Amino acid sequence: MPATIKDIKEETGLSLATISKYLNGGNVLPKNREMIEAAVKKLHYEVNEIARGLVTNSTRTIGVSVFDVTDMFCSLILHQIGIELGELGYGLLIVDASNDPERERSNIRFLVNKKVDGILCLPASTNSSVLESAFNAEIPVVLVDRQFRDRSLDGVTINNREAAAKAVNYLIKKGHKKIAVICGNEESTSRERFRGYRDAMEDADLEIPKEYILNDGTATTAYGYEAMQKLLKIKDRPTAVLCTNYGINLGVIMALNEAQVNYPEDISVVGFDNLLLSNVLKTRLTVVEQPMERFGQKGVEILMQRIREKKENKGVNDDGHINVILSTHMFEGESVRDLTV
Amino acid sequence: MPATIKDIKEETGLSLATISKYLNGGNVLPKNREMIEAAVKKLHYEVNEIARGLVTNSTRTIGVSVFDVTDMFCSLILHQIGIELGELGYGLLIVDASNDPERERSNIRFLVNKKVDGILCLPASTNSSVLESAFNAEIPVVLVDRQFRDRSLDGVTINNREAAAKAVNYLIKKGHKKIAVICGNEESTSRERFRGYRDAMEDADLEIPKEYILNDGTATTAYGYEAMQKLLKIKDRPTAVLCTNYGINLGVIMALNEAQVNYPEDISVVGFDNLLLSNVLKTRLTVVEQPMERFGQKGVEILMQRIREKKENKGVNDDGHINVILSTHMFEGESVRDLTV
DNA sequence: CTGTTAGCGCCTTCAG
DNA sequence: CTGAAGGCGCTAACAG
């Protein structure tokens, strides 16, 4: 059995209170300090955070729920959040929804039951009801990357609509007129990016044939692959395609390679996120870059603020939300052909 | 404040014991059951796992420490472990070492303080001392993928030496004689794979020029990139290169693309792990496939066994270790040129 | 089947 | 600066 504070009381002859105070950084007589330190070492004493959490009603632990750990986007954000939280002396409890809303719901409940001080969520679900248990327990929640459809919460995102429009405008500037889009039909990000695509096309008075819109699946590599195959079969093939996320982009590249269709020669490709993939491909991809580190940074920052407020006000205040909008940047790779020359 | 068991006692008039029993699946009179259920719903009651853990001295939570969350290999295993543990009704606490042994050490301590019932570890460190705090607390630990240099623990691995030899023999069978290797110099996997490479070369009486051995860095994409660049500058260029892990493989592909060196025409490439990359590249990679799902499955299985044993024997028994060796498989892509034809 | 009583390991008043 | 006492929320014997 691991040593408890009692064992070190026996060892030192001091009282529990004194030892506890020492462990929490309080002032203790030098000789007592030494005695305690010696006992701690000798008995391999480690604080029982469970017991501590019970009395302080705070675990110094943040729950992080991601829609899919194997998704590069998620794991990069997890990485960043881990660093951020580590510096603040907070631990993090990571749970993976594997893109399953039901699992996500029970994951959140798990976090609530574990009494995390706050939750950062990259939701798989589109409806805020997955967070019900957190709301009931009055645990602060901050969304990262995605928002819900039914109501907006504290969060950090980019302006997805604008970003997609920027990408399309880039294509237009390069002389493209026949531009297709492949995007998911669920998450807020996909939906907003689709709107951005449409905005830009309309603003440029460009027609959008029905078969140029591929948005009847989830934003995965598998869907990107499938959608691109469809696109290649169209008689009036588009000269460019917008992939509204990293996964789709991967799938598109797979389909192009398989069909021996070259980019940018035969078709131009614009995607999102300048992650690993782009560096491994012979032809570097042109993409909308998101500030990956800042998602985590800002998310943690907002969450900490909320936790502080809750402690001070003795309750969650319900007046409005903070929504940080990060800026994006077009990375010019070599996957877009310039048709104006 | 979230509701406690006391609140639902007030609400129902029942005693704490009855309510507790109900919550833990015990038998209760139907009408009482209904009362409790109603109160639970009304008050949004959720068990406080912290308090429960304190008294049961078990958190039904497993700690998982990975060397790098952003590493595809890690995240796939995390995914699998999450599913496995979910089915068993266990939660998991994920911590990320970011390849930093110091961080890993404090992460493990964090898990210990959180009183996890067991730990699954994909270590960043090469020495078992990072797990000291877990050993002291007598928390069962199972290693996944990697072993330590100083002593072996319960774990699940592949036979890395054999796997690498298999890959080299494949190259030899295809007529290659000038085979280089790029591998890390730290983790057990890299070291073993290097030995396997040497075994196979020696068995075939093939010479290994010094400059064919690139093993003075960490097994990362960056190192793979750098090492491949060096390899390309050699006068007597090898006809094939063995990449001892996925990251290195990525880096190698990057370097080849950049230098406009084609594979398998100009140089053949064999790597490890048939992950995303292979599907995205035009030329499918020939690799040693590891059974990704089984790492997690077996790891969880062993850990659960240890936890059970500990509970029964009231202590960790120290007689020997379980080391499960998973089998591997050569996946034949198109990245190896057949020199025998 | 239900209720009463301890106590898990720790922190936090409050006296001394 | 130190000690004694109470309690965080829950479960685990018991006794009824």
C-alpha cells in the first residue's frame, strides 16, 4: 500500500496539519521541513490527488474531448494543449469520441464524474446536448475548432466561411472558373466552408453545376476519395477542386494518383491545413493554413478565465460568450495551375 | 453546486446506503428505485467518482502514456485502447511525453497521483526509471511497442530484429546487394531493427560500407529526411534503403521527392507500418506491417490480468514477466525494384 | 431490503 | 508555527 500522510506523521511525530501545510507550500520550521522531506523520500510518499480533490473540490485537471485522436488535426491540438496545461500545472484527461456522438456523450459524462475543473471540446456531435452533463454540473466548457448548430458557446475558431471564400478567390484569380467543392455535411466547419465557396462563386458570377457540389458525406479521407472519383467521371470536368478539410484532401490525392490524373496539370487542388501530407508529396499542396498552436493556446486561456470567474462568482455567469476568431493564411504550394498565362 | 447523494436522500427520504446500493446495481424495492431515479433526474445527479475512488481505492481508470500523440503510430494505438477499455467500463487518462523523458517522468507521477488502476506505456525514455513512481505505488505497468534497456517488463512487442531481417531478405531476394539503413539510436525498436539488418546482411555475406549506416539520430521524419540527403551524396550509392520506422520513411520520401530521385527506379525503399502515407503516395510503399490493433488489445489484456492478480494476491507478484510477441507481415507495394529480371 | 455507523486521505478552520 | 477536530461524498460492514 502506498504511504499516506498518516505514515509520515508516524515517521516524524508531527501532526497531520503541519505536514499538510508543508505539502501545500506553507511555512514550517526548517528542522520539521527536513524531517518531512526525509520521511517523504523514505516512504516514497506521493500526494493522493483523489483525496485532495475531494476536499478542495478541484482536481486541477482539464478534460479534453476530441472527435478523433487519429486525426492529425486533433492530435496536433492535443499536443499543444498538453504543453499549455503542463505549464499551468494542470493535468489533462483526454477522451476520444472516434467520431461517434454516443461515445462522445458518455465520454463527457465520464469527465464530469471525474470532476474535471473544465472541458475543452472538439466535438464530433453537431448538437450541444452532448454536453448536457457538463452544463448540469456547471463545469466550464470551451469549444475548439467547431461550434454547434443549436447554440453557440465559448470557443475558438477561424472564420471558416471567409477562409473558404479566400481559397476560391485565389483559384479565380488564377483564371479558374469551373470550380468544384468536396465537403462534409455535418460539422460546422464544413458547412461554413461550403457557404464561403458559394459566396465567392456568386460574387464572381460563376455558375455552379450541380455535379460540382459533393457534400453528401462526412468529411473524411474515405469520402474525399469517393467524391473525387465521381468528379473525375463528369463530362464537363472542373479545372479545380476545393477540399474543405485535411482528410478530404488526403482522399482526393489518393484518387488522383490512382486514376493517374496529374495535379496541377490536369486539375488544380486547394485544401485546408498545411500538415504532414503536404511535405511528403512531390507536388506541394496549396492550402488555407490555420494557426494550429493558437487553437490550443486560446482555448486554454478562455477556459482558465472561466474557471477563475466561476470560483470568484461562485457560479457560472450566463451573460454571453467569448468566441475568438483566429486568422488564416493562404499557403501557395504548387497544386494550382495558373490559367491566366 | 452539483447534487450529492445526500440531496437525493433529502428528496427521497431514503438512507444513503440504499441509494448507494442502487447506484451500484444492487437490488432495491421497485418503488424506491423509481423514487431514486426520479430524484436523480430532477437533480441531475452524477456520481462523484473522486469520492467513490477514495473509498474503493480503485478508480476504474487506466493511465496511458505515449511518447508522442502526434505520432500516427501512437494515435492509432490510443484509438484502439480507447475502444478496448471502453468496453470494459474503464476510463483512460492519456498523457503525452512529446518525446521528452523529463515530461514523461512527471506525467507518470501525475498518473500515479491520480490513482489510476494501471498504466499502459509507450515509453519515450530508454530507462525504466521513468516509471519509478509507479513501481513504488505498486501500480501495474504494461509496455507497448518498446522495451527498456535496463530491464524488461510486462509488454507487447513484435520481434523487431526478425522483422527487419525479413525486410532485408526481401530486398536481397529481389537482387539487391547494396543496402543502406536509416534508423534511430535510442528506442529499443530501432536498435533491434538495426541488429536485424546486420544479421541479414551478414548471413548473405554482403558487405556494409560504413556510409550505408545512418544511425546517429532520433527516429523522426526530420532525421529520415536528413539521412536520405546524405545517402544521396554517396559516390557508390546503395540500390535500396531500409527505413526502420514510419517517421523515417516519411522523411526519406520527402528527400527523394525534393531531389527528384524516383523510387523504385533510382532507389528502392522498404519501411515499417502500412499507415496513411502509403495510401496517399502514387507509388505504394513496401513495408513491414505491424498488427496495430493487437498492440492495444493485448496490452489491455495483460494489464487487466495484472490488476486482477494484484487485487487477489493483495500485492504485485514479482515472478517474471509476460511479453507477448506479435507477428508481422511483409506488405508488397511498388517501392522495391526487382533487379533479378 | 433498508438504515446506521465508520472511515477512505486529505485540507481547513480554530485554538494553543 | 503547530495540533485537534470536523468534514468533503461515497461505500462497506454490520444490524435491524
